Amino acid sequence: MTDASTSTRRTALVTGASAGIGEAFAEHLAARGFDLVLTARRLEVLREVAEGIQRRHDVDCRVIPADLADPEAPRRIFYELARDEIEIDVLVNNAGHGLRETLLTQDWREVADFMEVMSVAWLHFMQLAMPSMIERGWGRVANIASLAAFAPESPGSLYSGIKAQMVSTSRGMRNLVRGSGVHVTAICPGYTHTEFHARLGIADLAQKMPKWMWQNRDEVVAEGWRACERNRPVVVTGAVNKILRSVLAVTPTRLVERQMLKSVADVRSRGRG
Ligand SMILES: NC(=O)c1ccc[n+]([C@@H]2O[C@H](COP(=O)([O-])OP(=O)(O)OC[C@H]3O[C@@H](n4cnc5c(N)ncnc54)[C@H](OP(=O)(O)O)[C@@H]3O)[C@@H](O)[C@H]2O)c1
């Protein structure tokens, strides 16, 4: 399959490309002829991902290991790219994780690192990448938010609020660059099969969630990229998630909160059973 964006050789930077949605996004873009810059912390895993992609697709694939909890990481990545005269045409802000505990009990260093990865690094990447996209008259920015952006916060969590900020800021950035040839889209998946829940230590709880609530990562990426190509500000992926978002929009927050608490308790008790 080809589209307008494959007619010249362009380069995509994908954060969190060593696993899950980021890895699938990298594969999807390589299949469309984009050269890749892949970043995440685990260098060996990144190398394996890059080698696999290069075997399957005729694209260049560079890996740059980086911990996005380090505030200097985005600048260092762009410094390395500028040194080698590589310009970024597609930015996929995907790297992310959850926190195991609540704000009151999680070690503060881990909270601060989490905020840097989830709330700051992706803004820095947009500031570093978008001016030259605008200058060249073409660019795509895909920010991986979440269906959680439209839901009340779980008790003591920071996740929904962060993803809501991502949706809101993505909309504002899209309006800022309207007409420039640069698209900005917030992609909002619901439950997606990746390493996310296992890393959070809740793989067993996640498995108890009904199957119809889950998507695979390729579905998320295909719909997300299509929306970005069409310059949609926000896309909630999958029919079930779209329905859930509509229900969330018309249901009083306190009712949703009550239902969330009940669902978590149900899943936990089934987990014990
Ligand atoms: N899975 C879901 O149900 C779901 C639903 C909605 C939204 N999302 C969002 O989708 C995005 C991708 O998550 P996923 O589900 O694909 O999870 P995943 O399989 O755990 O992948 C997360 C990626 O982020 C990278 N990463 C984590 N912390 C990092 C750090 N400090 N510095 C650099 N890279 C880091 C990881 O690589 P390294 O460990 O190698 O650094 C990995 O490549 C996240 O933003 C998440 O919030 C996921």
C-alpha cells in the first residue's frame, strides 16, 4: 500500500520503539517506506527490533538508546541527528509506562521520572522537531495518549490527567500549525496487548478483563496512522472504545467513579478466586 507520504524518502522518530505500540508503529512506517530512528532504554532489544525491520523492509534504521526520564535526552538525540544531517518528518511520541503505587506512597524519584517521561519529554520532542517540519511544509506528529484521557482519575493515580493534557495540547498544537502541511494527532487506545500491564505488575488483573475490551497493537497503529494522515485532531481507536468514550461523555463523573471502583474490586476478587 502506498500513499502521498511514501513518494520521497522520509524519516520517522519513534520513542518507546523497543516494545508494544511503538515497535508496531515502527514496523508500520517502515512498510510505508519511511527510514527510522528508534529510541528506548534497552539497546539490545532496540537492535533486535531494528534488525528485524531492516530484514523485512528496504529502509535505514538507526537506534539511539536514551532514558527519557533524563531531561537532556531529547536534546541529545536531536544533536546526534543534526550532526549526521538527519531531519525528522514523522514524530511518534509513544514511550510511556504507569506507576505501581499512588502519589502518596510511590517513591518521589520515581514520580518525578514518570512525570518527565509522560508529561515533559514529548513536549520537548515536538519543540525540537516541528519547526523544521513547518519549514519543509510537511510533517506528522502522532502522540500516543489513551482512552483514559476521557475517564476520571483512578484513586491516587496521575495517568488520566497526563493523557488528558496530551489530548488537549495536541489539539492546540494542531491548530497552531494548521495549513502548514504538518499534522498533529492524539491517538487514544484502550486496553491493548503489549508489555504495559506486565511491567506494571498487573498482568494477572489485566487478563481478567473481558476480551472484547482489548485491541491488538497493529489495529491501534493502523487506525492511528490513518487518522494522522487525515489530520484528525483526536482518534479513539476501535469501535468498543469509541462507544465507551461516548458513554463517558454523557455519564456524570461520580457515577463513572463509583463504577470504576466497583469494577476494580470485582476484577481483584475474581483474581483471588
Ligand atoms: N497498552 C495499553 O493498554 C495502552 C493503552 C492506552 C495507552 N497506552 C500508551 O501507549 C504507549 C506505549 O505503551 P505500550 O502499551 O506499548 O507499553 P510497552 O509495551 O510497555 O512499551 C513501552 C515503551 O516505552 C519505553 N519506555 C518506557 N519508559 C521509558 C523511559 N524512561 N525512557 C525511554 N523509553 C521508555 C519502553 O522501552 P524501554 O523499557 O526499552 O525503555 C517501551 O519501548 C504509552 O504511552 C502508554 O501510556 C497503552
